[in-house]
Amino acid sequence: EYHHYHEWTKAIKILQLYLKESWYLAEKVRAYEMIAESLWYLGRDDEAWVYAFQALKLDPMAKATYLLLAEMAPKKEHEMWMKHAEIAINNHFL
């Protein structure tokens, strides 16, 4: 809920704790995405990209992750990430 209410720092802390205990793939992917988005909103772009790629490492077809990367990317790279999102199939969608 911290993420939903834009309490980015609290969301990151809770989600990092959650990742240590989680075993369900789709939930782990979503947690990495939420951490990445929270970091991005905090202006911690490099860390955000690391967490987004952790999500892709677990599920290379995660459409939501590609959409997030498209949002975070510089304008010249936006379209490339959108093309990846178009072919993603969300195998592990929550």
C-alpha cells in the first residue's frame, strides 16, 4: 500500500524485506517492478534500472516491466522498449 500512496521510501524498504521471503515468481517480479518505479520517482534512476532488469531476469516476457522501462528511458529509446512490450506475453501475470 505504501507504493499505492506514493510513499516511495517506505515501499522500497517493505518490498526489499518481502523479496527475502517470497517464493512466488509473479509476486517477486511485481515487487522488483514496484521497487524500480519507486526508485525512479525518487530520482535514483541507476538503481531503478537495476531493479527493473532483475524483474526481467526472472521473467523476460514481463510486459509491465518493459512498459516501465519505456517510461524511464530517454525519449530516443522509448520506442525500442515499447516494441519489446508489444511482444511480451506476461507468462507470470498477477
